[in-house]
Amino acid sequence: MRTIAILNLKGGVAKTTTVINAAAILAEDYKQRVLLIDADSQCNLTEFFSDGKPYTGDTLADILRGYTWSAQKALYLVGPEMSLTIIPASETLMDLDLTKAESGEVNVKVLKDCLSEVQDDYDYCLIDCPPAFNAASAAALVAADEVIIPIKLDAFSLRGMVNLFRQIKNMRAINPKIKIMGCLPTMYYNSKSLTEAVEVLKKNRLHVFSPIRRSNKVDEMTFAQEALNTFSPRSAAGVDYRTFVKELVGGANNG
């Protein structure tokens, strides 16, 4: 099972959108078994796949707090026809900052242990990380093999990459195998400044995936609660996400 953290400390860069669409394409087009983990207290990934149904089982917060030691108890099948399963989030993740890990109330290594139980049941595990470095994002980086960084190309995002790389480097003390697969430009459009921003990333020896073009269909799919591969497969973003997944399956990375 390839475990990939979708991470950026900046909000609004399409992390959740990337997880939703990559998972749907992996499952439908590539017939891969996909496990999703919602590590964000905003619970957007969980809500997208809930279909309005109440969820009363264990969540990621229960795993991190040690209330459950089994990933099986938190698994929630959301796409039986496409082999999609999710470990849901809850608002209690908001309370799990790094001080909880330092005090022992949260174990950032336990998610990796839980995933080892189900590693033969899935081909991919995609973790939707929060826009902050807290216990949940730390647990994701301990559990993950790879990191993909969705990025909206602006000056603020490029400057913020320095802090993000520092956090990933620090987590290598616990998980020395983790590697950055690359950056995924999102909400992209033809612009000299954006082209130059891509070159800046490449000059820093970062692999840059083919960008996801800006599209109104991305917002619309959230209302429809349907991934782009079925909601609007011919939209710019729908086409681009299929290209991205093709590159992902090909394993392109810069280490």
C-alpha cells in the first residue's frame, strides 16, 4: 500500500479536492483499492462522502487518542462500487495540538501502526492533511511514505514552502523513509508570473506535476458531492486530474 500525505500548511490550495478526485480516478480508472484518511478537523472529506448519513463509529481522533487500537473499527465504506473506504475526521481533531503529543495524550506513531493492519487490503492510502502542523499532520507524516504538496502559485505560498520543508525534515527523525513526490500547482491559468513560479520550484529541485487548471466545475462538484471524473470529466480540471493520477501511478518523484 502506498501511503501518501496530501499536505500544505496553507489553506485553500485544493488539498481535499485533490484527494477526492485522485481517489475516484484511482478506483474507477485503475481499479485500485483506496483508503482515505480525513486528518482535518474541518471534516470536508468526511462530509463529501457522508451523503448526509450520520456516522457513529470511531474516527481518526479516537485512534490518535488511543481510544481504539484498530483501524478496522474506524473504517467506513463509502464507495462499494469503486472500492473507496474512509477513516473519518471529527471536530475533536481541533483539540489535538502538538502539546497533546508532548504530554502523551496523543500518540503520533499509532496511525502508522493501525495502517499496518490493513496494508494488504488497499493499494493506496491518501491522507487529507489540515492546513496547520498539529498532532494530526504529524501522525500523517509518520505514517506516510510520500508527500504531495498542492500549491496555489502566489508569493505567499512560495514563501510558506520554507516552513513546510522544515517540518517535513524534522519528521524524518521519526520517519526517515518519507520523501516529497513533488508539488501540484492548482487553480492554474496562463500567466507569466505563474510560469515563473513553476520554474522557481523546479530550480529548487522539486518535481512539479502537470498543473490543475482553474475551473468552476471544482466548486460545483462539492455541491453535487460527486468527483469530477463523473460530474464533469471533460472540464479542464477533470482532464488535468486524470493526467495527474497518470503521473502519480507512474511514480514520478524527486526524492
